[in-house]
Amino acid sequence: MLTPVPPVTPASVVRPFAGAAQDWLPAHRGTDLAARPGQAVVAPLTGRVVFVGTIAGRPVVSIRTPIARFTLEPVSAKDVDGRWVRTGQVIGRVAEGGHCDRLCLHWGAKVNGRYVDPMTFVNRRAPVLKPLQAATTRSEPGARAGPAAPCCGSGSRDSP
Ligand SMILES: [Zn+2]
């Protein structure tokens, strides 16, 4: 099972990933999920904890998994350094420090040396929802009556 789970639940994104074209440019190399100090943090995926420590004053945990190296901060973790952890296993607690201080958990993912948006892994499940949404729309006759309904769609409108 190589589908990661969010390290905190509910997974409410308070600041999305914003990559940069070049590594030295300013960017937000991860996704911030709403979290409070003391909240449980779980391993997004089975892997090995390869780093537990402090980087620039922020307590950081890194887990190497088959699909990415995940970094979580601020997290205070004990007794997991060097250990194998399973998907969903509690590895520590949300701590304080960094740009997420007391508000969120920063979740970073690195694949082949490049930072990617970790939510893309979680959102792989999204396509499963599409038939359900279509069915819901069909069952609402009122929704068909309005020809405009300019809102919200599948984004196909953006296609060239
Ligand atoms: Zn962040």
C-alpha cells in the first residue's frame, strides 16, 4: 500500500505547496496542515525514520519511504530515530517553532532530490470521487434546470 495518509487529521491545508523554478529561489517547499501543539503526528507511509533533530531551531523528523522522503516539522519525536514505522503510526507530537509555530504542521516531500507537493500523493484517491459527484448531480433535477451554473466545474473550461 503506497498511498500515504496525511500526518495529521483532519488534513486541512492552511498554506499550499509553492515550488520554485530554481532551488535557490524563495518557495514554500511543502504543505502546511492545520495543527496544534501536542497533536499526534503519524507516519504518512511505511518507511524508516532517517532524521530526528533540530534544524535552525525547528524540531524536524524525516522519513524515507519507497516513494518519497517526507519531512515533518515542527515535531517532537522520541524513540523513533532510525526505526521503521508503519503508515499511520504515531511518531510524535506537533511541537513549536518555524513558520508553522502553533498553527500548523509543515509536510515536505522530496522525490529524486526535488521537492514536490505531498498532497498530490494523498489526492490520488480523488478520481474515485468523480462518479459519485456525477451521480449526485444527476439526481438533482434542479441542477439541470439552471443552464448557467458557471461555477465550480471540473475545470475542463480551462482547457485550450
Ligand atoms: Zn510550510
